[in-house]
Amino acid sequence: MHRPDADRLRVLATPARNVILAAMTWQKHPIIAACLLAVAISAADHCAAAETQKQLSIGTGSKTGVYYPTGRAICRMLNRLNENKPTGWDCQQRESAGSVANLEALRDGKIDLAVVQSDTHFHAFTGTGKFKDKGAITDLRSVFSLHAEPFTIIARAGGGVWKLEQLKGRRINVGKKGSGPRETFFELLETLGWNSSEFSGFTQYDTREQATALCDSQTDVITFVVGHPSQLIRDAIERCNTILVSISNNLIRKVVAARPYYRNAIIPAGLYRGANSDTRTFGVSATLVTTSRLDPAAVYAITQAVFTNIDKFRSMHPALKHLNRVDMAHESLPSPLHDGAKRYFQETGLIK
């Protein structure tokens, strides 16, 4: 009876090595020995496959936001698929400053994929907006779109702000540099023809600090671009007496008509304390994006993992609850589809 391959034996855990040793002691009983050896070699192959898996990283956002759990859900779907059939890829989400920072990290090859706002995605691919000076990231490729993200404004109740026009003269928290909501806010000003000098100032508290800053009167208004329901919004509303600010239909129409990546959005009544009616606004979509440099096999594996288990994926976070595969393959994708995603969508009839 031949000894098992040395490389395989080295990667085995102790129980598997014990199985091989047991097989050796049963050499006078070939059938039993063969069965034991088959079990051990199978374990060796599984361990070896796990060791050779390549790591994929997904840039997300703050742990208190929606992007981080969304990236974690994507990774869990891929890693769950690996339990049944190793894909050769292992996935891990990374906390980040948000969409702009994620796209710059993609440009520099520091991460493999990213969850980003569709508007920031558009500007990165076209070399406009925040990316005008550094230039377009022309090798950006879409994987699929995710949840809707309404532009959300919160003000203190009784502070004289209950509609968008009343933001003038106030201190607005626009978030840290590198965050998608910051870019969306200043693009909103440009679209409406408003000047930044019409405001008292702009604060830059990050997502963890915004609710406290608002309730402690360190800023008058805080803004988010986020999927709902959101713990961030819930924290802000429950910490002190605040309201969601609506945007008039006329202003929404103006914003949506001016930008191809915006759409009408509603924050439904009843999601948050005191929000007894729908809040009208506009929004973007979260998108999963990568570059043409990433192996199509990796993108195919991620797409397959999410789309073949879409019900499980939807259950992983409330913001993902209403996703459907057709929209995910078509909507809010400013850059061309990555070849790996395109292959999966064509095989399953989602695109022609």
C-alpha cells in the first residue's frame, strides 16, 4: 500500500492524519483501509483547495451605515457557496470612508470591488464632478445594482426647517471628505443654482457623530444618502426631537431631469418615530463595481452566489428586502458590465 502524497498530508488537520494512520494499520484488510484512505484524501483535497483560494476585498462604508452590512452579505453569499463547491475565491468586506474613497482605492488597486453610489460611480467613470481633476477611471466595470438610497435630510423639530428651501442660512452637516453624501449635497446645490455662501457653514461630522452633533446644536441639519430603514436615521430621530425634511415635487423633478443617475424616491411612513406620512425626496442606487482587471471568474462567482440565493440575500438586511434580479442586472449601472457578470446574466437570460 502506497503512502499518501506528502504535500496533501502536510495540509491535513490532526483528525485527518489519524485517519491515514488508521488506514495504514488496516493494511491486511484492504477494503477497510481503502475506505479510510479515501476519506483522508478527500479531506486533504478540501483543505488544499481552501488554502489556494484567492482573497477578494470589498470596500464598503462605515460599520454604522448600510454599505458595510451589504458588503458583508455579499461576502457571506460567496463564502457560503464555497462550502458546497469551492469557487477559488474567498471574500472579506472592508470598512471605508465611502463611495469616493472606495473608487480611489479601486483605481489604485488597493481593493477588488466596492459598493458605491450610482452618481459617484457615474462621475468616476466619466471623469466629471469630484473626479474631474484626477481623471476618469475608464476601466471601471459594473457588477450589479443594489438597494435604492434616498437623499435624506434630518432637522431638529421646531427649528424652522421642514422643507428643502429652508436649509438656506443654516449649518449643514455634509459629512467627511470622500463620502458619497457630501458629493450629492453639493451637486444638489449646483443643480438648483444655489450658492454655498447662502448657508451659515458646513460641518464634517462622520456618520457616527452626526446624531450627537445635531442633538447638541453643533449643526442645524444632517444629511444622508442611505437605504431605509437605517439604524443611523433611527439613532438620530430617537436621540432628540427631530423630523425628516421633504422636498417639493417641483424641485425633485428638476433634480431628476438634470441627472441620469437620480430617480424619484420616497421614505415610507411608519419606518421611524414621528414619521406618519411619506417623505418625498430623490435618490440614487447603491452599485457593486470593480475594474476590468479583476478575473472574470471571480466576478462570475460573486454574481452567481448572490443571484442563485436571492431570497437568502434579501433577508440579510432590511434595505435589501425589495431587490429583484431583473433590476439588479439593468438599473443604475453607469459603467459597462464586467465580463464575469455579463456571462452570468446571459447564461440565465437576464440580458441578451
